[in-house]
Amino acid sequence: DQQVKQNSPSLSVQEGRISILNCDYTNSMFDYFLWYKKYPAEGPTFLISISSIKDKNEDGRFTVFLNKSAKHLSLHIVPSQPGDSAVYFCAASGGYNKLIFGAGTRLAVHP
Amino acid sequence: EAGVAQSPRYKIIEKRQSVAFWCNPISGHATLYWYQQILGQGPKLLIQFQNNGVVDDSQLPKDRFSAERLKGVDSTLKIQPAKLEDSAVYLCASSWGQIPLLYEQYFGPGTRLTVT
């Protein structure tokens, strides 16, 4: 069962515009959500996170929004840069439990 | 600080053969994770160690997969015998502690396994 879903396998955005990556989850016990970024031939690296007590967390060009009632979170990148081209994984956990990852969205930012 | 090291980076074997992967976590990190990432999917936790004890191995196919963490530092993951469906990237990660909310996981570059 897919507890964390990223329904868009890929996204193409022009440099300077906003990139919006979406993630849905089914387990209401999840209380912590993360985004990881992965370049080819490298391991995922932590990007930004949000706990369930918040609905927004911002870090520079990256903002994560959490809608608990809809069980939905999104990552906004503004402005998008070519170096942001990577695969983005959404992940979730509840308490002490392990991270559950989505399948990833491949973002391509073109000039 | 040095990151998580893994070797080999690539491995090609035939089905029914055995293979082993090695991971050296970030110095001082008590928690070590092995993930399996099949093409088109996200990483899936296979096993989690806290020091040299197993915390979670609920998704480890124990009939063919085994893992150990010697002296609470390095770890090896073994597959014996391998099946075609084991083709994946095997990622090792480490963190200071177990709780994701408190402790970031740092990933190694992974080992890409191809079983033919």
C-alpha cells in the first residue's frame, strides 16, 4: 500500500518561474514530513521539513505547505534555477517510526 | 565531516549468486539504515540499526537478505541467493538518533545492483 504518493512523475519548468511539487499521504498518524532532493549517482539529501503543528515552513527559495485535512503537502521553489533539476522525494513519518518515501518527481528547469 | 561511504558503487551478478555491500556511516552516528530503491520507486527501509542492535527489519526478506553492524560502526548487507527482482540501488544512511523529527538522515551514494 502506498502511504505516500507523488502522482506526477515529472515536471518541466522555465528558469525563474515557480515549481510546485505535490505529495499526498493516507496515514493520519504521520506527523512529520520531509522533502529530499536527489541528483544522479548521488544519495538523497535533505531539503526541508515540516511538522504537523505547522502549515508552512520556509527556507530561502523553498517553501513547504501542509494541508492536514486534505492530507496533502506541496513544495514550492521560487524562483526555479537550472541547478534545481533533480528528483524530489516526499517522505513522512509518525513518532519513532521509519520514513516512508513517495516515488519521486523529476524536476527539469530549463533556461 | 566525511559523508556516508558505500562500496562497491556498481555490481552486476547472475541470479542465484551472492553479493555483499559495505557501508561506513558518518563518525559518531548511532543509527544506520539500509534502503532498497527499485527503479521508479522511492527508497524502502530494509533494516535499521541502533548501535549494533536491530531496531526494525520488518521489510527485510530474511530468507535471502542478511545484515550486520560490527561494533556499532560499519555495516554489511548480503543477498544470497540473488533474484532478478533484487535489481535496485541499495542506499545506506546514518543519523545521530532514531527519531526522524529530531535527527536528519544522511545518505550515501548507493550501490547499483543489476541481477541478470
